[in-house]
Amino acid sequence: MAETQAAAQNRRRSERVMLNMAVHVLAENEERRQIRVEAKTLVVNAHGGLMEMKDHLHVGQSFLLSN
């Protein structure tokens, strides 16, 4: 059975999981100083996720995530 174009656009690479978990984010701020920030996950999947934190990260910025 062929997929419709709308169904193909809504297909995800992996399943989303609602997960509230405390994590630590290690990154650099604008002054290139290392910062460690507490955050919590909201949604995760095999290819990424969504987390909530007080500090701001830029699109494409590297960071280390640990629990």
C-alpha cells in the first residue's frame, strides 16, 4: 500500500518518549568560559530530544549531556 505525501511527511525516524529526567549540561558561554547547568528532559528519542534549562544554547552549539 502506497503512503500518501502527508503520511510520508509525518513519519518519524524513531518513537518519541515523554521522559522527565534531571540532567547536567556542560557547555561554553559567550565569554568562552565553561558552564555547568542543571536541566531536565521533556521528550527524547533515538535521534535527539527536548530539554528545559534556564541558560540559552545556540543552534548548532556543542555541549555534553550527563545524568
